[in-house]
Amino acid sequence: QEPDEGPCAYRYRLATDNLLSVRQLDEVDDPGFNDGAAVIADTGLGPWIRRWSRHCPNCLAAGRSWSLGWEIFFADACGLCGHWLVDTCGACGKRLAWNRDQLLRCDCGQCLAAEESGSAPEAVVRMSRALGCVARGQQPDDLPILSGLGVEQCVRLIRLLGTYGAHQGGNVPQKVPHLDRLDVSWQISTIAAEVLGS
């Protein structure tokens, strides 16, 4: 696994390098061959987004590999170029599932590097970059307040701050459905990023 490669992207690359689909890779019993899936399974639900995939079309178009930071809850912007991540195909309108046939294409054939994405707020970019650093075991210089926390602890803190900050009175929901979708998570990540950045 490459240093900045997420566990789900690793599975895709492993499948492609061995001329398999991801579905076929899941059927292989050899434990040494299935290391990517083991990485995901060992984390529990944790900080990893496993149902929908998110990507930065700008970075993919520049030839960069799938980043570890794109697979973390609430890392809704690309820490490298500062654009919002994308989790929906612009051609067919479907959300991009991790079980599609090709990593860099939607099941409809649309190249993910061809999607459009705008600039994200600086606070969200800094928080996304910090989450990527924490996941790689590096110091989160962009948000020193996260120093000493694990990535799962950071995700829980962001969820707590963002959920309570976005709430307009009454009971605060204990569970927020669809947190793995950008149209839901950006509302939480944006508020949490402003709180942590201040």
C-alpha cells in the first residue's frame, strides 16, 4: 500500500493489478492477497467512509493517486488543492459507490477526473488536511488542537461540534443519517472547521 493511499483505493489498485474486479477480489480467500479488505475490516465503522467514494477531480486530472484523506469522514475538501470533494457522477447523477467496476470511472462510463468542483472554505481545507495527517500518523500542523488524537477521535469530535453547532434548538439528534454523503456531511464539517480553527 502506498503511503498516501486509502484502504478502499488500495483494494481497487490490487484488483486492477491482478486483472480482477473488486467483486472478484472480495471472493479470494488468500489472506495475503486480501490485505486491503483486512485494513478496512479492522477499523470497524471508525473514520473510514466505506459505502460511497469521494474524490477530487482536479487531483485525478493532474495524475495524482487516490488520497487517503478522501476516505475519511468529514474530510470534505481536498487537502492538496483546496477544492470540494465529489461523490456523485455529473453524467448520470448517481452517487459513486465503492463497489463499482473501476476506481476512476462511474459505472455509466464517466471519467471521474472530468467532474467539476469548486473551491472549499479555507477552514474546511485545513481541517481536511489535518485529518489526513492524523490518519498517516503525522503532526496535524494545520490544526494543532487535534494533536495527540487518533483519527477516529478526531471524527467523533468533529461530529459532536458540527452537529451541536448546526442545531437550531430542541433535541439534538443522536444519529445523523447519511453522514457518508457530502450533501449531509459538509454542513457538519463546515461548522466544526470554523470552531476548531478559532
